Amino acid sequence: VGHVEQLRGAIDRSGGGGSATENRELLGRVRAVNGQSAWVVGRFDALVASRHLPANAVADIPPITWLSGWVPIDTTLHLKLEADARDAQAANDLRGLANGVLALGRLQRGPDPKLADLARSVVVGGSASTVTLSFDAPPRLLDSLRLPPRMPEAPHAP
């Protein structure tokens, strides 16, 4: 999130691997999302290597190379995620996986049917080796998804 110059300073690589400013592919992707209110660009293998994703979940995801996401902020939440898969077959598999997860969400009839409304607002698309997920949520949908306030924790005994 931020300006290109801030990004360059924040992600310069250490260990003699050059800097982000020398990575034409990365900078092209940053230019594509620059100007949005909030955005993120990165390689999926770096995200996996950071161990912030459960290993068993990552194993079932078709091969992805790059991820990009951006959110223009106004009265409606607009979100677009784009994943570049290894090839067209991996992209088709990823679109199928995303559509399957959304189908389960749309069938939600349990204690919180708002999840079904949320799932209906997501659109999966893309072509060739690119997969996109778009999401437009008006304020009324976001308001309906608000979590109840957390109860304060009881003080610990001395």
C-alpha cells in the first residue's frame, strides 16, 4: 500500500539479489494497480515460503505464479484479485475451485445466511492463464456482516 517510491524502498532485496526496481515484471504489475486506494502485488511462491498459509491448504491450490489485488475505496467496497496461474489448465482448475467454494457459500442456510449474500456478490472470471475474482459490496451488505462486539476478557487471577 502506498506510492511506488515507498514500495521500492520497502521491498529492496537483501543478500545481493538486486532490488525490486530491477524486476521489470514486478514493476509492470505495480504500475497496473498504482493509483488504487489500496493494492498488493507479489509472487505466490514467496507467500507460501513465508509460512503464513496452512501447508495443507496450499497443497490443494493449482499452481499460481503472481497475485495482485486492489481496492478502490468509496461508498461501495470494490475488490479485485488477479492470479496468474502456471498455465491455462492450472487457471481453469483454479477457477473451478473458486466457483466450487462460492457455490457452497451460496447454499448457506445455517445460522448466518448473510454468507450466502456475500458469496452471491463474488464473480469469478479471467481467460487463458489469468483468474480474476471481483467483489462489489454496497454499504448495506457490509453493515449486515458486522460482527457483534467482543466481550471483554475476564482479568487473570494473580
